[in-house]
Amino acid sequence: MTKSILGALAVTTMLSPVAAMAQTEVQFWHAFTGRLGELVAAQVEEFNASQSDYVVTQSYKGNYSETLNAGIAAFRAGEQPHILMVFEVGTATMMAAPGATRPVYEVMAQSGATFDPDAYIGSVKGYYTTTDGDMLSLPFNSSTPVLWVNRDAFEAAGVDPDTDLSTWQAVGETLTALQEGGSECPLVTAWQSWIHLENFSAYHDVPFASQDNGFAGLDTELLLNGEAQVAHLTAMGEWAQDGKFIYTGRRNEGGANFRSGECALFTESSAGYAGIKAEAEFDFDVRALPYWEGVGNGPQNTIIGGASLWVMEGHEDAEYAGVGEFLAYLSSSDVQAQWHQDTGYLPITSEAGEATRAAGFYDENPGTDIAVIQMTANEPTANSKGLRLGSFDQIRGIIDEELEAIWAGDKTAQEAMDSAKERGDALLRRFESANG
């Protein structure tokens, strides 16, 4: 019996010499769970099945902050992955870590993988490139905030679900009507700082921070306590006190409230599409993020959230070749178009967006192109191309604390934002000193 088994193994090896060669492993750490985690796993599985030279191993490492911290700790221990997902506010932190990362444009050039930086949407790639246009990390899951509407909740409250919601003035009137109609959750939000301060500032073309929101240098200071921001947060605070805006948490806790049908309006990422489509048992649609009529230059353009993929240093050349092939696969038109259609994330290439439109997806799913239109309708300004601020994950924590004080009625919007500026600027000075 033993002899026959050995013989069979010998024959198998002779017939399939590739079986004797180990595939080169590429480790990919990400922050996706749930439906998005399933979609990432499917992408990895499809790439692995498409070729025999490399095998990508994907690992979930917690939420965005936890994944970034895990990557930093792993690098210090010499156990870093090849590819690390980092949310957009960690960009300055990664740029200030010389020797820890290898720029994507170098990886792609050395690997010989297909790579055309001009193929990527300008408002997306600009966040992750140098002033010379060299791509440091690969845009992967890029989203922008929109307004989700529970049409059934509107009808239950006796409010026309097709009512104009393009301005915050109109939204305010609608919140009153919804509440008077019996709604116990007229408005809920996710990612309060990202939507109601960072994107609010860009959408109205007012500065969030000096030095072109940090793109022009490290000697920057926060300007989030300006007249426009304070006026918006004052209105939000009044809605919170009146029970028209229900605060549920700093991240996306409000998503569960909306998907269950409890809330009528939801300010959330365009990428909420994946979960809402999968779970909502009510009619819904998506609208552009509201703006305050007469404030700044709104509507200008919103900015991206989500994350990019950073390539970590410390690996073999053959492994970087695999990294290049995998990143090229993720950027391919077919993969990007499917990712965009499944998740609501922006297509990172123009070709993927055009392919989606040509396939009739936007016609069959009205509103799913709003995020793309919102991002590309106007050429970005110094105030609307994004944020590049050091220690911004920690600064967001400060902002969250101060926003919570507004919602609770413990501080005025001006007091809270003045405090956020003072506390945040201290972290910016520390970051500048450490990386100047």
C-alpha cells in the first residue's frame, strides 16, 4: 500500500512540476468585516485563482484605527504585511514614516505591472499623490457622504418622500414635518466629524485648516471654528435638543437605526449602499448631501473618505512583484466597476465609471451615480481637495468629544469648536516638531 502511494505521488509531481514550486505569499491587512469583508475576500480569491505565481492572504485587523495601529506595531516588530489598508486621515502619518513604506509608483514600475496614473479619477488620486503627481498609495475604497432617504418613513409621517432636500434649510423644515407626523428619529448620522465638519467645509468651499488644509506644509492650524461651521453645528445642536436629530455614536452606529427602518433621513457614506441594499426592508433612495444656501460657494464638491493601500518596506523583490500584480488587478476596469456597483464606493478609474454607466447600472439603480457627480461636478479648490493633517485620528477624537458636548447642550457650537481648535492645534504643533 505504501509503495503504491509513493508511486502515485511521484507520477503526480512529474505531471505537474508547478506543484513542486511554492507560490510567493503576499499578506494584505484590511479593516473590513460584514458584507464588505465578504467582497474583499471574493476579490482575493478571484486573483489567486487567476494566476499561479502568487497567493494573497487577506486578514481583518479591526476598524480603521485598529488596523493602522496594528500595522505600525508590526513594522516595529519586523512582522509587517506587504499591503496595509490605511484610512484617508492616516495619510499624513504614513507620509511622515520614512523607511516604513514603499511608494506605489515605484512598486508598479519595478514590478512591470500595468499602471497608468492618469487613469485614476483626479479628485480621488490627488489625495494620495505628491505635489509632483507621484502616487504614494493606491486608492482602494473611496467614498463621499450622501443623504439616504427612508421613503416608507416619510409616507408614514404624511410627508412627500420626493420633497426637495437639496438644502439644509429644506431639511430643517422637513425634520419638523416628520416629527409632527410621528417620526421618533427624523435624522441620524454616521461619521459626524467627516460629514458635518470636514465635508461640510469642503462642500461650502471654506477652509477647515490653514496651509491648504495641510497640503502646503506642516505648519498648519485648524480653522474649523469659522462662522460657517459654527452656524451649521448650532442648527444641528438645536435639532438634537428638539429630538429631530438623534445622536447614536461617533462611527456608523446610526447605520443600524436607519437600516432597521427606524430613521427617516441618514447622512452617511455612499458606501452605505452595500449594507442598506442588503438589509433594508423599505423603499429608499439617495440624494446629494445638502448644503446651506447662501453660505460660502456651496455646493462646491465633497471630499473622499475610505482608505488606500500602502505597501510596506522590508520584503523580497519577488514579493513586491506579486504586490504589483495584485494592485494592478484591483485597479482593472472590470474589478473596479463591480466593486463600485456592489458597494457604493467610487470607481477609482474613469474607465470603470464609464463601464458602469454603459452597462445601465445607474439607470436601473437611480441615485447610485450621485456620489460620482458630487465629487466631479467642480474642479477642487484649495479648500475642497481634502485634508492632510498630522495626528488627525487623534484630532478627530477631540472633535467628537466637542460635538457630543454640543448635542448634549453642554456647550455652544462656538465654545466647542474654539476648544477643538485649541486642543487640535497642540497636536499639530507636536506633529510638526517631530516631523519638521
